[in-house]
Amino acid sequence: MVSENDKVIGVIELQDIIKPGISERFDRLRKMGIKTVMVTGDNPLTAKFIAEKAGVDDFIAEAKPEDKMNYIKKEQAEGRLVAMMGDGTNDAPALAQADVGVAMNSGTQAAKEAGNMVDLDNDPTKLIEVVEIGKQLLITRGTLTTFSIANDVAKYFAIVPALFIAAIPALQGLNIMKLHSTESAILSAVIFNAIIIPILIPLALRGVKYKPIGASALLQRNLLIYGIGGLLIPFVGIKLLDLAVGIFF
């Protein structure tokens, strides 16, 4: 409060500067299924005000270094992965304990040495990019594996009846593709395999785009696209190739 001759003439508000758009970025973390917790040495009233304005899910006030460490250990004991960002020497033990520790570029040397990586932009929401890149790598690996397994299942389902139908006539019921002959079936499958692998290379290099939605929704989406797609594409591809190859047999 500002006064003149014992008379109050105004009030100056002092508060921490909140980065623009930080609330929206925390909302993106929330959509990813990530809970954000602000850990600070400020008093509870100040911490509560900043937490509400920034849009974090929870806060810990008047936190000492051991409080940060104990909180991380508690979350890890419950089976959760913990990522932490910090810049002070008192953050170093918790940064080292966290599964992912990101130190600010403006932070102390102890914090930088304790973390896994250093954020050159000093942006507390840089974890979004870290998480998105990690999830994109995992999703790309998972989708390629899913497509590959489904692809192999479909190919063998198409080829095996054609290979053994002469020895085991009962397999006639599984010969739903009605391939021209055993020779054309094998050749069509080999050609299809030689075509599909180069097609997957750009997907592996570019990666599957990650969207900030829940894990179950991501799983359903990728199973629908790459699982069912991996089952259907070989049937269509091998059948078309068999029609072309069958001309020579």
C-alpha cells in the first residue's frame, strides 16, 4: 500500500509473472493423462493463487528439498512415472530421483548435472514436447509392430491353404482367396512382401503423429488403422498380384 501523510492513496500489486498461454499448455498435458503439480517454497496462499492462475492440478507449498524427494518417491511407489523441471540447487536431489529430470538453462550447475536434459528455452512446459516426442517414438514402434504381425498373420492365412490343400483337402474351406495355384500364391506373397516393406520405410522415418488424447483412445485408433489395415491389405494385395501372376501359370 502507498500512503501520503498517513493517508492511503493506492495499492501496488506484486506477483510472479505467469508465462502467457501456460494454462492452455497445462491443459494439453491433462489431455495426455499427465497430472501437473507445482512444488514451491512460497507460503500456501501465494502458492494457491499462482497454481490457480497457471492452471496446475495441484501444488505443494513451503516445500523443502526432502519434501520434493519424498513426493516423487511416493508417486513412483504407486507405479507412476514422474517428470520434474527445476533450476535450483535444492531441486537437484529430486531431479536425480525423477524418471525424467529437466533442468532450466538458467539454473544452477548442480541442477543441470542432476537432470537428464537441459531446457535451453527455460520454459516450464517444455515437458510437453519431451512427452510428445517420447510417445511418438513408442507409438511408431507399436504401430509398425502391430501392422507387421497382422500382415504376417494375413499372409500365412492366405498362403498355407494354397500350399497344403493337395495333401490336406480339409483346408479347402480356408482357401477363401481362391488363388490360382500354389506357385502363383507363393510368388504373389513374395512380391507383396517386397513391395510393402519399402512402403513402410517413410512411415518409420516420419513417425506416427501423436495427438493429445487418452491412452485407450490412442490404442483403439491405432489398432483400427494398423491392426485391421494390416489384416486386410495383404488379402487385397496378394489377390491382385495372383490375378496378374496367374497369367504365366
